[in-house]
Amino acid sequence: EEVKAIVLRVDSGGGSAFASEVIRERIRFAQAQGKPVVVSMGSVAASGGYWIASAADYIIAEPSTLTGSIGIFGMYATADKALQKLGIYNDGVGTTPLSTLDPTRPLDPALSDIIQLGIERGYQQFLTVVSEGRNMSLNDVDKVAQGRVWTGVDAKDLGLVDDLGSLQYAISQAATLASLDKYQIKPITETISTKQQLLNEI
């Protein structure tokens, strides 16, 4: 009840599409409660980071932020050729040609096609997420997508972000969207262990 607006600081090169979608759904839940969400981009807000950001009511990047990278990739490593050089070969029996996924054998072309279809479906989902969040057509999103990375300045020109500025500017923008004249800020950050803090400093 006391939270009137949320500023989400995104500083991420991406990761799991599933994890990104979970966070995006939480943003949409907050918006459904009438709380505006402003994203403040750090040095990087790309791929999954942009997936999350695209749902915000307002996106603010720094001029040097690296963002975009609207794309999906997947890979499957096999060791069959390396093993063959050592004289090691592997065969087997299965109920169907696709009944086993074994990194010691070459990737079956049919399985490769299935993996590719999954990647293409994920890419279309990414385009749809951005299209809905940024009020752009799928075709316009695709023109600036395809895995390309943009600076904050370029992203603003392309319509991927709304403005350029700092975290403080994002906070003031959130207050404006929530029609607040007076407000307090409550930072919520992840607790970092002493060991992790030391590693970060190194």
C-alpha cells in the first residue's frame, strides 16, 4: 500500500528467457496494482535484461548503456569427433532415432531441426514481448533486433528507450508518473556475503 512507484535498476547482460519472463510478469503484476514501473539501465541491459525492461512504463538508459541484443541462441556441444581422434566410438540401440541425446555421438539432423525450431519460437516470443511493451509493430522490432546491441543514445533514437539519464532522474520520473510531490525512497538490494563482497572488490 505504501509503495506508489517502482524504479527497477537493470544491469544485466541477460540469461535465461524463462527467468526474464518471470521478472517481467512481476512488473506487469505491479502495474496492474496501479504502480508505475520505471527502468533505470546501468552499463548493460541487454538480451534478458532488455526483455525485462521492455515491460516498464518508462525506460531510462545512460548514454553509454549497452542495450538491445533482442535475440535468442542455443547450442549443443558434441564430443564425437574428439573421441574418434582417440579411437573411441559409440553406438547404441534406441526405440526411435531421437530416443537418445548423447554428446558422444553426432547430433541427429532431425534433432538439430527441432532445436532450431525452439530457438525461432523463442525469438518470435521476444519480438512479441518488445512489441507489446514498446507499442511497436513486430516488423519494426525485428528491424532493430536480430541480436544487435545498441548504445543508450542509439536505443533512444530507435524507440527502445524513452530517455537518457541517471538513476536519480529515473526516481524523479517515477514520482512524476505516480503524481507524488513528496516521497521517500526505500532501496531494496540483494544482501551480499562478505566473501562475495571481497571477490567483487578484487
